Amino acid sequence: MHDVHASDGTPLARATRRPGRLLPWPRRTRWTAQVAHPSQRITGKAGTWYAWLLYVVTAPVWLLWVLCATVYSFFDGSPDDFTFGRPARTRWRAPGTGTVLDHRGLSRTYRHDPGHLDTRVAYALAVLRTWDRERRFRA
């Protein structure tokens, strides 16, 4: 849980991350932000359902490709990392307004609607999401 404050100390939002899990049924990572003014709840799920379906269906091919690339890099001597990340697109949505912040995983860009979400909160959500993703891959 992370609290977002303005420069004068006024609370802007509280952001929470719920990790994904496989059992009892698959759930994607979910970001939730309770915005103070106007009082609204914003939720974002990591990945889209069709990206996850494609990821799972093509996993055996990716595994074979990574294995071959790893063997090649062993003989070649290059330290390249041939791993793939999970689907990363995240859309934060608010009830009644639709998508207020959109992160596109491949291009690593954020799109934000300043009319429905404070820019400071959008920036904080983007930083938290990027920091969390980098932290998971370093571990």
C-alpha cells in the first residue's frame, strides 16, 4: 500500500497492489487507487485476457526458443538474456468515466486523461508500476 501526497502534504490517493495468483483460479495482478478528490476508485489489471491466452497457448514454443538461444549463447559466449515477460498492458478504469490511464507494454508508453484523473496521481501510479516491474525482474 502506498500513499500519494501533494507537495504541501495533502493526501491525493492511496494505491494498492494485489499480486496475481494461479489458484483457486487464475487472477491477474490488480492495481487499485482510491483517489481523494473527487472520491473515486480506479482499478487496473495487468495484461488483457486475450494476451494472456496467447501467452499460455504459445508457451511451449517460447520455451523451446529460449532453450535453443541459451545453448547458442553458451557456445557463442554472449551474455544475452532471452527471457520473455508476461503480458504487461494495464488499463486503469474508473466507474462512469472509462479508461483514465493506459500503459502499453510493448511501447512502454502511458496515456492519461487529465480531465478525469489528477496528473500527479497518474504519474505516481506509473512510477509505482514501473518500479514494481523492475523489482520483480531483478530478484
